[in-house]
Amino acid sequence: MRSLLALSVTVVILSLMGCKTTQPTRPLENYTNDDRFENQSSTIRIPVRLNIQELENSLNQQLGEALYQDDSFNDGDKMKVTARKDGTIKITTEGSAVSYQVPLDLWIQYDLGLGKVEATGRLNLDFSTVYAIGSDWKFATQTSLQGHEWKERPRLKVGGVSIPVQSIANLILSRSTSTISNSIDTLVANSFKLEETVAEAWQLMFEPYEISSEYQTWLLVNPTDLGMTPIKTENGNMEATIIVQSKPELRFGPKPTANPTISLPDFEYRMLNESAEEGFQIFLDATLPYEEAERLTKQSLQGERFEQGSRHVVVEDIELFGQGNNIVVNLLLSGSYNGHIYMTGEPVFNPRRNRIEVEDLEYTLDSKNFLLRSAAWLAKGTLKKKLQENMDYLLDYNLSDAQKQMAEQLQDYEISPGIKLQGALEELNIYNAYLTTNGVKVVMSLKGDLGVIVDGLSDFGM
């Protein structure tokens, strides 16, 4: 009796075990590497260049011909005066100071009481502008007269006698130079709204920037700090370097949510690290969500038919997820075998090819045992090889496209009228890959050159 009971129990247990093996067991999904690598801070050095010749052209255009005009005898000076440009305003620079030479042609009409007399004269005015940048990034200038040089002194002729009018000329200087100085400061303030430009750029750096619409590639700069070097003059340009500290990310898939914006840091001068390489080197994390990886894998494999003799399977669906350091591929098949099988492999960096590959993609032990019992032909077929090739090129394809798109956009990108971003992306290097809850994360660096060129100030319409 006991023997019969034991046999019955054994049969029941074996039958239950047989029921459990009708499908391979789904691997447990777990992630342990979300903080495996700390996102490194990157320094982006952006040279800003303003051509002095462009500034000079803009100044001459914006100020016009008539620089000062007094049409009244009744304002206390008994004079009418018109001061016009007598040629081109010239700009020179030294250190952080900007100097202007303004040539004037003067017409003077003086009320003597008994009658009115006229005179003309010509002189050069020398101005100098100093600047300061406030903590709110506002660019302020102060222009003052440094001296003058008469090219032709004005004289009034009364009754055949020439009367020097140096005192009258000095009065003209005091009034016209104030007007010209204010005009220069106003022009500079309107042309260089530094606080608006920097604030707008700071906000934009928190927005996802689309690198490729076809491959759904997005860049988030994620700035953390901002500063600028002192302005210097070199090779006919006024130059400074904006220094941005950031923790950039590259993401694939639908447009990601923008990270929370932090307030624009107060303006501070920063000094360049002379030992640092020129251009920029950006460390960034590129995240390929599992959903996007699934979409790209399905493009190559979904609907594919694999045959051996009279037997075949068709790939109906693909799911990707993580288990520790490994990526799990869940294939839903139909045909001679209907059900799921599972493969795993570890994403690793291949330095020789500078790309991420899925190393040793193999059936899970449970899937392998199941196939050997139920569908050995499938375990020995080309399905695994095809999937291995697809997974190896998956990230490489996206990262190469991202590099190409970024390189094209950096060549000549117009930020706003007259302001262009010019640069070159020279290298994209990959360091590692690991799995997180959100997808496959790749640690990489971008190297290249970047600059902001300010041209065409006379076209700004201010």
C-alpha cells in the first residue's frame, strides 16, 4: 500500500514538473547598476569673437551723418550749430579699452545782436570707452572725451577783422561730445544685450535639443555653472571665452522631459586653465531606453522567418530588459514552435572598434534545456547568430548617426541674425556601457572645437 502511494505521489510530481516545462521560465528582471558610474562634469569652452571692423561699420551706420544739431539762438548760447561726420569714425583698442576718433565738420551761426555771422571748422574728437559687467550680466559702458585736435579752427569775420572763437568752439565741444558719448553708449547697450543673450542661452541649455529626428536622438546639456573670461583684443577682434560647466546626456526615443531649470548664476570672471586642451571635451551619458531598443530590433527581426528542413519559426515580438549586468532578450515565436525563448548577454565596450557589443549572447539555461528537449533544431539554427549581429550593431548604429548629425549642425549654425555657432566634432569615444532601470546607458566623450562668431552688427536693425 505504501509503495502504491509513493508511486502515485511521484507520478503527480513528475506530471506537475512536466507542466512547468511547457515554456521556458522567464528570467527575473532586476537592476543593480543605476549608480555604477558618476556622471562626470564637463567643461565647454566657447570662444566669442567680435570683429572690430564690424563694430566700426556698425557705429558709422548707426550714428548717421549729423552727430549734433542745435537749431535755436534762444537756449543761452546765441548759436546755431551743426556737427557732421567729416569722414569715417575709426576704432582702436588697447587692453580692455576701446578708443574712437570722430572727425567733425562744424557749421556755426552766431547772433551778435546787430546781426548774425557764420563760421566753419574741422576737428577730430578722441573718445575712450570702458566697460563693466554686473552680477546680473548687464554690459555697461562709459564713454568720455579724451582730447581733440583742430584740423581747421573756426573764425568769425566781422568788419573785415577775424575774431578767434576758441571759447565758442569749447562750448560746442562740451555739448556735442556729451551727445556723441551718449550715442555711443546707447548703441553699445542696444547691440550687446549680454544679460538677455546669456539668460536665453542658459534656459535653452535645459531644453532637449533634437540631434536627429529620423533616429530620435536628443541632447540635454544640463548646465550647472557659467562664467566668462575678461575681454581682450587680438588679431583685429574683441575676444572672450564663455565657460560652461555641465553634465550632458544623450537620449534616444521620444522627446524626453526637460530637467528642472536652475537660476542663472551671477556673473563672475573665470580664468582659463592654460594646461587644458583647446576646444571642448564633453563627457556624457547616452541612454537608449529599452522601448527604443525594442523598436529598432523589431525593424530588423520582427516577422523574420527561420527554417530548418520542414520546420520553421517566425519572430512575432521582442522584449528587452535587464538582469544584473546582462540584457535579456525575450522572443515570442510562432510556427513549429509557439511560445517564448530567452537569451542573455552582457553589453561591453570593444576598444578596438570603439563600440558597444553584446558579449556571448546565449540562451538562458532554462531555455536551452527546454529547446534540447522540445526543439533542438531551433537551438542549433541561425536565429541566435542573427540576433547577436543585430544587438552588436544596435548602439553603434545610433551613436554613429548622432555623431554625424552633431558634426553637420556644428559647421555653421545660426543662433540669431548675425550670431553664428561654428565648430567641428572631431572624436566620439565610448568608455563603458551598463544597464539601468530606464535602459542601456553608455558613457562617452565628445571632442572638438566650438566658437561663437558675431558678424553683421549693422544688420541688427537697432
